[in-house]
Amino acid sequence: MLSIGLSSAVLGIEAYPVEVEVDISSGLPHFSTVGLPDTAIKESKNRVLAAIKNSGYEFSMKRITVNLAPAAVKKEGAAFDLSIALGILAANGQLSQDRLQKYIVLGELSLDGSVRKVKGTLPIALAAREAGVDGLIIPEGNRKEASVVKGLNVFPVRNLKETVDFLNGRDELSSFSIDLEEEFEDRRNYETDFADVKGQEYAKRALEVAASGGHNILLIGPPGSGKTMLAKRLPSILPTITLDEALETTKIHSVIGLISSRSAIVGTRPFRSPHHTISDVALIGGGSFPRPGEVSLAHNGVLFLDEFPEFHRNVLEVLRQPIEDGVVTIVRVSTALTYPAKFMLAAAMNPCPCGFYGDSQRECTCTPFQIQKYRAKISGPLLDRIDMHIEVPPVKYQELTVDTDGESSLTIRTRVQRARDIQKERFKKFKSVYCNAHMEAKYIRKYCILEKEAEKLLKDAIERLGLSARAYDRILKVSRTIADLEAKEEISSHHIAEAIQYRSLDRNLWM
């Protein structure tokens, strides 16, 4: 007999429907799965057969063929286990085939018949709603994640027997739902706060400017100066994540399997901090079954690269496209996948290999050649995409022992949000530009209007400090953001002066 059920799989971060066809015929006992399955799917026969027997259903081993259609697309993971088991029971007459074809089914089976959590539930739930099916049958551990999608009946199940009883009409399951707005509000609090940071007022001001304009930032300072501590608090001062941004971010995290069973949505801007030994594929995405990398997991948030020069050169170079375009394109022989990667880059590095070049308290042991070699690990084109280079000096004892807290993240974020609102209004006609950091040359000429004194100061800085044309554009962008923080239309000389201070590498302070 033949049975046909519905399931789904993810390609990139989008889901597509999969028909699970099961044919049971006479012949020597054999179980085969076709339709370009990976190893996990091929091994499902052992899990499925054990789960059917241990759930108390009759089973006589015959010739079983499972086809996952469309057969030309590679499929991976154990999410087809439950659908395959239901197809076998339907083919041998123990399950209603009519109801089986009305639901999309997902779930990995344990040997005792219980159903385990799977990856990619959110994009599959979105596809299920578009397909117009009666509902989505999923593991209980995925119920919150799937219920984010409004207009879809979500039926969480704990085991194979419960699923069969529901499809046979012997038992009723209640559709699970949540209050998405309430869930979103509950998860919008950050665990870190700028009030915890002692001293470093200059660096905190620089991070506020960077957050206000969406500027990439490089923190330069000796070990223990607080570079990582500052970077971890950067997401907490970025504009509050919107519901649409949260859903888009959750979708990416769902594909990787990073959504816990206790949460339904990512409520804060992500902060990703990969180790410097990471490969280019892990950072950018890809693999035999392409999946998002760290740059996509940082979408709508912050990608922090600590020990910046220690990353392999080829790993750093692949960052250039996503920083510029906000997307990553992975090309394979049969397909090309695009992942969103709109993030703010924050990087940190020591001024030299030993970390103490320019430190008044400790002596640097590096030779000029070692220092030059260390800094040369970061290429010019990549450095060109970082607007602000910030000095982070060691914190003095008097600052560490101060009892009063600094400004909270909420206070800083309020100012950042006002500046972003000004930019949103300014660039509302342009789809590719939404903050000052993304201005191209034509927008810089149009929106970076300098007062006479500011123009004179910038000209003097270019001539006396030997600043490059690249630095000229960056200074104008950052000064535009500083002016926005003060709600000023024209850029004044003190805006330019502050922006120049945020180009320490161009000013040769570390060379």
C-alpha cells in the first residue's frame, strides 16, 4: 500500500514543502529511503521501527520504500522521523490517510516513541501558514517557537502514540498559542549595562557615537583596559529591536537550532563573539549543507572580533562583502543562497604583540618590526570599512574605586534613538541607506554641510596630520552623527574636532 504525508525542510533560511511517500510491498524485508537524504535521514529507519514497536503498534517487516519529494533537493536532519513513522502506519492501515495529508508533521523520534525537538521550526511554520494546511504537528519543545506565527494552528505532541490517536480522531489536541507582544516585551531586557563600567568616559562616548550612526568601531588598548567589557554592552545602547527585526533574527537562529524550548522569540539585539581560530566558512556561512555563519547570526546586532589581528587573513577578508552589502551569498553548483548579514562590527586589538606599546606603566618588549608586522595583519580595504578607531587606556585606581555608577544603558539608548530617528527621516527616500554609516559619496556631499570654521579645521587636519582621502569621508560621516546627537543641521568645528579624535590609526598615534 501507498501513503502520502506532508513535512517540510529548510533551504537557506526559507522552508519548502516535502511530501513523504511510503510504499509497503511484498518481498524480502528491506527499508530504503530515497530523495537525496543525508546520513541522519538514512539512519532514521532504525529509530522509526523501534519507535513503532515500542509504542505498541503492529509491524511486520516487508519491503518499505520512503521517498522524500522533491527528490532533486538534498535533505538533512532527523525532523522527518515522525512523518515517516506515520506514513508507515498509514500504509499498513493503522492510521487515517485523509487526515495525515492535512497537517505538516515534524519531529525526531526516540526509540521509545517520544518526540524530540528539531531545528528550523519558525521558517517551517511560516511556510505552513502560506500552504494553507489545517495545522502544524511539532514536538512539544518547539511549541513556543512555532506559535509565533499568527493564523496557524500549532499542535505540540509528546510521543508517537499521542500523534496517531489525534490523527485517528480518538483524542483531541488543543492548538497552542501565545501572546506574542507580551512574550516580546518579556525578553527585551539586557543582562549587561553601561552603568557597570568604571571610568573610560572617552570610550563610552565613542561607543555612543558609533551606535547613533551605525559606525563600525575598532577598540585599541592594552590587556585589561576593558575593551571586551565595553563591546559586550554595545547592543544595550543600540535602538530597541523592532518586532519585525526580532522575527527576522529569530528565523536565522531557528535554522541553527539556537532557540530554547522556553523562549519564542529573540527579544534583544544579538551579540556574537567568535574565537579567533574560527574558519571562514563558520564565519561567513556555507558547508556541504549550507547554513548561516556568525555574520548572519549577528544580523540586526553586533559582531565582536576580539584579538582582531589574530584572526586568519582569509577569514577577515571574507567580511568585506557582508559589511558592504548587508547580505552573504553562498554559491553552490545547484543553487545560490542569500543570508541576511546586516550587523555592526566591533573589533578589539592590542597596540602591539605584548600589548603595552605606549603604556606609561609597563614597558613594551616588542621590536619595531614585530609591531609593524602585527598591525599589517589587518588589510587596508578592511580597515577602510571601519569608521572609528578608539584608544582605550588602562583604568586608573581612583576610577575603579568610585562608588557611584555611570550612566545607564537606557539613558544612553534614549539619545541614540533620537539621533537614529533624525537619520531615518533624512534617508526615508533611500532604501539602501538607513543610517549615516551607509552614506555613499553623493549623500556625504548632500547632507554633510560644514560651517566655515569647521571646513577650515578639517582642511588643516588633512594637511598637518597627513590624513588620507579615506579618512576624510569617515570624519565627515562621524561628524554628521555627532551633529545629529545635538540635533544640529550644520556640522560645526567641535563636531569635526571630535570626529578627528576617533581616527587614531590615521593620526599615527599607534605607529
